[in-house]
Amino acid sequence: MLIRRPADYRPSEITPAEVYADRRRFIAAALGLAASSVLPAARAATPTGTPLTAPRNPKFSTAETPNSWDDVTGYNNYYEFGTDKSDPAANAGHLRVSPWTVTVAGEAELRGTFALEDLIRPHPLEERVYRLRCVEAWSMVIPWVGLPLGDLVRRLKPTSRAKYVAFTTLRDPTQMPGQRSSVLDWPYVEALRIDEATHPLALLATGVYGRSLPNQNGAPLRLVVPWKYGFKSGKAIVRIEFMEKMPATTWNRSGPEEYGFYANVNPAVDHPRWSQKTERRIGAGLFAARQPTLPFNGYGEQVASLYAGMDLRRYF
Ligand SMILES: Nc1nc2c(c(=O)[nH]1)N[C@H]1C(S)=C(S)[C@@H](COP(=O)(O)O)O[C@H]1N2
Ligand SMILES: [Mo]
């Protein structure tokens, strides 16, 4: 069996795109310009999208300063639209995100295909400022808008057999050019254990910066699991399936020795090709010090008990 290793087709994975983005900011600063004036013209300098009513939930928000709109919407991972950090902003704009349906399947009482609005309408939206730590050792602070995933899961009434829940991204190569290449097995699937999915920190995001999600951030519905590496947070979700057995997930299949099912942020367990001890905060500037990565991305007090007794080196 051919095991595709991301390194084989992403030789420039970690640094060049970041350095490139920072260099542009650096040049902009030197010229006394707004960074946006030298960034690609493809994206708006100010927030777009429909304004949402979503009071901030301070209990679940970090006090750290959020990244800029430019960082949050211009530096993305979304391989359906290309593997460079600037590709999603440049290429995702045409994705049709309305109307949108989500199919609920498997071990749940409330199954079927729902209009997105019907699925989320009963749940009030709130804003939560979360850290997002990418497995590639960069991080951002992002003011998400969404609903607690656990509230929706409970409403769907998983059966007693449901132990996992999988989230599948849209598969549509006509709209998602990255799906015409085999960079990953499409569609993108990520999954959680049910107790993870019902943890109060797990969020289904419909917006960011007080407005509906830009396509590059996963419109119209994406997961945000702040104590896990960013790849667990699937974008453009069309299917939620409750399962008895642990499902195969995209990144784990693509490199099982590099990307575990759990993917909990853990500075003590390095990625085989790089350290996870520190991270680079996007937007901090070329000369800013890397910062230490915290266990469970700093959410250990809330989530560590989910993994009591588990060997986190084995279940990484
Ligand atoms: N469908 C899909 N979801 C995805 C990805 C992807 O390539 N495709 N990339 C993941 C990774 S690696 C990260 S770090 C986050 C990035 O989210 P952001 O671009 O909103 O910051 O999205 C995750 N969700
Ligand atoms: Mo990531």
C-alpha cells in the first residue's frame, strides 16, 4: 500500500508561506503602509459577511489579543482550495454556501437531511475567543461565533451505541479544485469521541469576528476543537454521523505515524519531523520569540479529565 506522506508533496510546508506573509507585513511596515495594501487583492481588508448577534462568552474566552482579520482570513489551511496558506482566500470565494444541507446519520434518533438553518436555529449563537494551534507549529487567537456542539449532539439524541461522531466536508471537485488532485483522500473526514464532542469547549462555528464565516474559514459550518491540533476542526460540514467504532479519519489515514486520531495538542509528543514544544504566533512579526506550546493548548484544566488513565504518547 502506498502511504502518502504529506512531506512528499509539501516540501515547503512549514516556513515559506509564513515567511512570505510576514515579509509582506514587514515590507508594509517599513513603507508605513497597512499590510493589506501589499497583500493579495483577492480578499477584503475589512470584515465581510452577515452580522450575527452573538454575545461573547467570557467563561470560554481567552484574554489574549485576537489575530487581525487579515491573519484569520488570509492565512488558512483548506486543502480543497490549495496547499498554500494564501490559496483558500484566493480560491474559496466562489463556493456556494447557501442553500446548505447537513445529513445526520448513524447511531442517533434524529436522522435525516436538514437545511442548515433548521439544524442550528434552536441554538443561540455566542462568541468565543479561542486559540487555534496548527499541527504545523503556528497558532492564532480567533474570535469565533458558534453554538456549543454538545447542545446539538444532545438534540440529535445519539443512541447508547454511539461512541464516536464523524464530520464530513463537502465533496464537490467542480467547486473545490484541490479535490481534483489526490493530495488527501476526499472527502475530508475528522471525528471525535462522543464525550469530546459534548465537552462544553467544542464549538460548531458559523461565524468569526461577529459575522458569518468567510468561505476560507469553513463556511457555512465548521468545527472548532480548541484543545486539539487544527486539523480536527473540519470545514464546510455536510454530514454528521454517529458511530459505534472509531472511524477512519483523513489525516490519520494520510500519515498514521504523524497524525493520531486524538491529535490533542501536546508539547511532550513531537511530530516525527518537528518539535511541538513551541509555536509561532501568526502576525507577531518576524523577530518575535516563539512561545511555549501548552498541554491541551492551554485548556488542560477543562479537558484533561477526558483522557485520565490514557497513555498520551500512544494515543497521540
Ligand atoms: N475540510 C477541511 N477542513 C480543514 C482543513 C482542510 O484542509 N480541509 N484544514 C485543517 C487545518 S490543518 C487547520 S489548522 C484549520 C485551519 O482553520 P482556519 O483556516 O480557519 O484557521 O482547518 C482545518 N480544517
Ligand atoms: Mo493545521
